[in-house]
Amino acid sequence: IYTSGSTGRPTKVVISHAALGHFLSGASQIYGMHSGDHMLQFAPLHFDASVEELYLPLLNGGTVVLRNEDMLSSPARFLKICQQWGITVLDLPTAYWHELAFALDGDTAVRAAWPEAIRLVIIGGEAALSERLQRWKRHIPTNVTLLNTYGPTETTVICTTAVLAGPHAVSVDEGVPIGTPLPGIQLRIVNEWDEPLPIGQIGQLCIQGPALSSGYF
């Protein structure tokens, strides 16, 4: 998978089948994927999120539903088609979720189009705005789980999740949290010498576990 990282220049990240298998196993548990799920394939195939959208439902006996460009003409159109297709799990870029949350708060037609079958919405790719989260929570049923995910491509798609809305949601005041690690992943906050720091200290995030990439090509 190619990723730009912080440099803006393409970097070739090598992901092993073993790392992918570990990610899919952990994400299946956290997302509660099952044979009745219909997951929308939203991301382009050169983006690492497409791996999640394709393999997770199939490995759990569910259905992958391929999106089309017509869906993106408006938020109301997007939700209407999701309703027609019986989508239960949405995996959206945070930027698109920001647009959707804004539209839900300001357009009754968009709110009326909300698909009743959706049980889980997964977002990731950039920091989520707490202001958009408050808009979202004003209009989305409380049984719909909203998961914020975090992880560079080097950790195989994502490595942490936080429940922002729905059952078991965490309290969010200002900054939106990246959450806790997937099963088998360990997180450490370390100093410049890679030594663990005490709770409350600021440092670098160190990610460990079998879902890490094999390195750069």
C-alpha cells in the first residue's frame, strides 16, 4: 500500500498476510461483524480502508455492497440508496462524515432518509470534530454505534477504536479520543529514548503488535 505519511511523497508500505489476518480478526470482534451484515464498500481500492470494507464482511459470512458515483450527489441521495440496499455497516472517511453530520443537523430531508438498518458507522482518516459529533448525536438513534478509528497504514488499516455515540459511548468534552487498541495491539507513550512515560506525560505514541507492517519497500 502506498502512503504519503507526513512527507507528501509516496512511500511503499509492505503488509504481510499474517498482519492482515491479525487486523481482520481483531476488527471482526470489535465491530461485531456477522452474516447478516451488508457493508458498503466506499473507499477506492488503492486506499487501505478498502481492505477493511472488502474482507471483513466476507470473512464473517456477510455481504459487500459496491457503491456508485450517483450515491455521492447529495447526502440525502446517499442515505436513500443505503436504505434501498439494506446497508447495516458504513465505513466512511471522517471528511465525508463531517459533511453528513452537518447535513443531518440542517436538512429535514436528510434526517428523514436515515436508513433504519444501519447499526454501525466507522470513521477514520483524520481528526473528528467534536462540534460535528454533537450535531450527529442530536439526530441519530441511540442504538447506532459510531466508532472513531485511528492508525497509520504501517499498522494495517487501523489500530485503535473509540465509541463516540451509541451504546457504551465514551464521554467527549473537547478533543475526540482515538480510543483503545485492537486485541493483540499494545500502545505506549515514550520519550525520545523510547522509554515509557508516566500517565499524564506528553510523548510519542509507540505501537506494538503482530499487525505492524514488515517495513518499507
